[in-house]
Amino acid sequence: MDIPRDIEEENKSESEEMLDEQLLSFLRKRTLHSLGLNPDTWQRCVEAPNNREIFKEFASKEGERESILVFKLGPGGHLIPSLGFSNTSFRGKTVVFSKRSPGALAADVSKNSLICGDISSSPLEQFTILVDEVLVPIFKNTVNESSWPLTLAKDLLKHVSALRESVLMLTGLVQGHTLLPVPLLPNDLETYLHGNVEVDQTVLHTIESTIVNWSHQVHAILKKDSSPHLKQGCNRTPFAELQFWQDRCEDFEGVCSQLSAPCVQHMQELLEKTGSSYLMAFKAMGEDVSAALIEARDIHLHLKPLRRWLELMERTEFESLHQLISGLIRIVRLVWEHSTLHKMPARFIVLLHEICNLFIQQAREFLNPGELLKGDALEGLGRIDVVLSTLRCFLRSYDEECKFLRMKQQCKPWDFSSSLVFDGMQQFQDRVEDVKNILLTALDMEKLEKVEPGGPRGKSWSLQMSDVLQNFHATFNILADITDCLDVHNVV
């Protein structure tokens, strides 16, 4: 007996409504619990027409996109659902529902048909915990390996170990620190050290391979320097230099701490017991790290007083900046005198160059290059005179400290070329002088406009003056339209 079409559609509609209610109840319970939201937030989410369509697609359609439903908190604390991960940004905690099997959901929605999970605001950190606390224990547990062929067990453990090392190194890069991944070693490693048990060559090879990888990591941070940024044309200020040495100090403290860990000490003892040729490389790496840490601590300690002075300069109005210049250069000279590990011309050239960049940056903000040729010429000239006077004061203070060091016999003088330090500042100063000349010429042209030539040749002179003024104004307007007239790379 055929069921009438209207009854069939009514049954289908009731079935869909039942599915929607069960699905929404299931989603509501787990989402509110996971994100710690109140029921009103969920109700507002459900009542939005677009969101209802998303729930229907998730329940009734099949496909890769429709197999995953994601909830996250948007601006204003609103709950936002979406299908799939394509448009999801993990800036906050996210709740994910995934179908256990492709296709439409059955009427009785439960944990047997959906998998529920959370993704933290830091997916990499969560993945690191998953690898360390779930995957590694599973594949390292000998009970789980009992039914596997030995070759398969070793191969799986090798791949898990490689994944763990990659994740740790990536985590270190994201955090800005160097993490040395310790290999997965047997739990009974101490029996090799204190007993007469022959050392497993696989274990020894793993340790030696780790030493090689660590050496590459340590070598990469040892050769880091702040000067390449200046060579690439980055206008870094001395704050970047101070931060570089602070980060370097913290990084090497972390590496030293990792190399002093008990498991690493056991690795070294095993290398000593077996007479491995990698022992000397391991000890040399430790000595290099210790020396680099001593250097970074010394430099960071001596540069600390400079930060307070630089912060004071940033807070000071540019017109009063000349009062702080002699004190700033004196502190730089004292760093040169007392920091034995920072007393290198290359490093001080970088520091002084960055101080020049700070002066240029503050001078540009004071002059406002976008409006310098558009505003009042007299006001612009007044600001330019303040800038040129301040820059000359900086150069005089530097020369005075150079003379002081040359007179002080027990201290090495600044014998490096001043052009290596002041080349950028000199170019900026020349450009400011050019702009000053343009503004002075503009004032002269304003005076010329008021001149009324007389006599037999007065008309001829008036025409010539008119041509000169017209040409000047055309050129001046082109210069005034330049976004940054103080950029030394802008050539008209």
C-alpha cells in the first residue's frame, strides 16, 4: 500500500525536527561545558538563520567539509559555528565535532556517531603534549610491542622520535628559544653505566646522532649577530641591540640548563664509557655554550644603564634633546671602557649606528616630512634649525669622547672610521640641508613676487621674473607632493 505524498513529507519533516533537536541538545551540552558559556550565548547562536543552515548541512549532507563542525568565540563573546577548518583561526579555544562515518547523521545522535574534541588557543603546544604524553608512551611501552615484529616496532619508534624532535624544535623557534630534543632512550639506561652489560649499539648510535644535531643547533645560535640587519638596510634603534643581548643571554641560559639535565649527563657518561669519538665534540659544544653565556651576561649587564637613558630620550621633546646627548655618549664610552667582552669595534659601530638611527627617527617625527614643504616656510625652517643643531651637538659630543679616550693611555681608543658610524646620519643631514635651501628659496621667491621693476626695461624684467616664479612654483609643487621629502632614497 502506497503512503500518500503529503503524509510521507510530514513524517520526513518530523524526523528532521527530531534530529535537529537531538543534535542541538548534544552540541549544546558539550559546547557550553567546554567553553564555559552561559545558555543565553547558545540560544543567540541557534536563533541566527545562517547558523541553523550550518547545523542542517552538518546533519544531512555528506562530504569532507560537512563532516566537521567547529565552534569558536567571536568578537563580543558571540558563538560562531562553521563547517570544516578552512575559515577557522585558532586565536582562542575551539570545540570540534566530527562524524565517525561519512554521510547523514542517524536520528539518535550520540557519542557513538560524533567525536567531540577541543583545540586550545596554542595548537602547537597542545600537539607537543599529545606527542609527549600519548604517542611516545604508547609506542615506547613494551607490552604494546609484544605482538609486533621487532623491525616494525623499531621503525615506528624511530618515526615517533623524529616527529617528537621536530615538534620540540619548532616549538623552540616559535617561542624564540633553543630547545635541544633529548632522544627516546631505554628506561634501563643506567644499567649500561653501572653494570657490566654491553652497550646496545643502536642506543649509542642514537646518542651520537643527537650530538651531531645539537651541534648544528648550537652552531646556528653561536653565529647569530645583530649587524646583518644594518647591512640589509634595516633602520634598527639601540633598543633592538639591547633586546638582542637580553634574548641571547636567556637563550644560552636555557641551553646550559638543558645540557646540565641528568639524562644528558647520563648520555655523556655513556660516551665516556664506550670511548666514543663524539665525546670531544660534545665537550667542545658545552664549552662553547658556557663561553657564549659568559659573554652575553657581561654585555647585557653593561648595556643595562643605556636602556634607562634611551627611554628618557624617547620621552623628551626634541627641542630639549641636546641636554641629554653628552650623558648618552658618556655612558657608551663607559661601556667601552669596562666591558672587556664588548670592546670590539664591529659591535660598537653597530651600537653607535643604531643610536644615529634613533636620532634620525626622532628628527623625522619632529619635522613631519609629509607636511614640511606644505606648511609655513618660516615654521619649517625653525624646526630644521633645531634638528641640525641637535645633530651637530651629537657629533661634537662624540668627538669629545674620542679625544678623551685617546688621552687615556690605559684604554683603547675608538680608532675605527667615523664614516662607518655616521654615514647614514650624514646623508640625512645633507637631505635636511637641501630641504632648508628649498624653503629659503621659497621665502626669496615670496619677496620677489612683491618686486615691481621700473624704468625702460621694467616690462622685460617683469616677464623674466614671471617665468622664473612660474618654473619655481611648478618644481616646488612637485617636491611638496612627495610623501617623504626626507627619505634619502627619494630622488627627483
